[in-house]
Amino acid sequence: MQNNIGQPKICIACGTQYPSKVVPEYCTICKEDRQYIPPEEGQKWATHNQLLKAHSNRILKVKDRIYELKMVPSFAIG
Ligand SMILES: [Zn+2]
């Protein structure tokens, strides 16, 4: 198991990453009036290593020189 102490934290709701030394109690983006902190779960954080365990990136060629990059399964705002 990897140690997640000192790693940047990523807001589960919006995907914003904060350096480990300045992680606020609540995500600055989600706390803003136009966004929201998930009412049932509250503020949740993940690390890059935690996301790697459950997610991967999919690259799909849409047409010549145009590609779609997507995290699977979907994460945060999507
Ligand atoms: Zn957020």
C-alpha cells in the first residue's frame, strides 16, 4: 500500500487539485455559490494514486487528427 501523506489532494466533486500543504477544509470551487458540496457525502478528497487504482484514460480517435480523451469510469464533473 502506498503512503498518501504529502500528496496533492483532488476534490472528488469537481476534480480540482490542491497542493498537500494548502488543502482547505472545503474545496474553494465547490464552496462557491454557483457550485455545491455534495449534500449527502460532504467534502471528499482523493489522491492521484487512489484515482489510478479505480480509473484509467481512454483515447478514442474521432476523426483524422481529432481525439477524445476520457477518464473511465467518469470522475468529478466528467
Ligand atoms: Zn471541488
